[in-house]
Amino acid sequence: MRLLHTMLRVGNLDRSIAFYTEVLGMRLLRKHDYPDGKFTLAFVGYGDESDTSVIELTHNWDTDHYDLGTGYGHIALETDDIFATCEAVRQKGGTVTREPGPMKHGTTVIAFVADPDGYKIEFIQKKT
């Protein structure tokens, strides 16, 4: 068994693909329209789906906004330099919602950004 993907419903697929590829540096791996179901699936990630977990962005054509709900937490990404990563996100128009620093009740250095739909992405400083 292995984790294949995390699915997020998004209100504007082009805007979300741009965020994940241009701001976070992922690649668009595949995209397919399902006209009978009136939805599009796009998969983004840092590596091939056969080797790594990816994010599935689901766009239902008749929905331009979703409430995030209380059950969803975040996606976590490891980074070699959390400060540079947050600055790069800012430079590309992204929003840092929690500046880098130790997590509450711990020492792991984390930060958070939000994607265009408000989903949280946690950056975790790689331990050396």
C-alpha cells in the first residue's frame, strides 16, 4: 500500500494550477475533462505519480467556491531553507499566513502559506 494523492476541490482550476506550479514549483502531471460529469481533474506534484504522492485538483464546472470545512488540515512540504522558500512564495504573489518559527510545544521549524482557495500548505524545515 502507498499514498497516491490528496484531493482538493478548487473553484478556479487555472488559478490553482498556476499556484501549485509557478509558486510552489510542482509540475502539472496530467489533466482531463469529464464533460458528462461536468468536472476536470488535474494532478500536480514534484515527481511522477508512479513514484511519489501527488495532489489531485478537482474542478466541478458549476461551482466557483467551496467552504473549507473543519476536517481538512493541510498539506506538508519539506524544504531545505524555510526562510528562502517563504520569501520566494511572497515574491511570486503568494500569501504566507504563518512566518517561519518553531512549532508550539516543539522545536521543528514550520511556516504556513495559503493557496488561492484558502487551503493551507505547511513548510517544514528539513533537519540536517
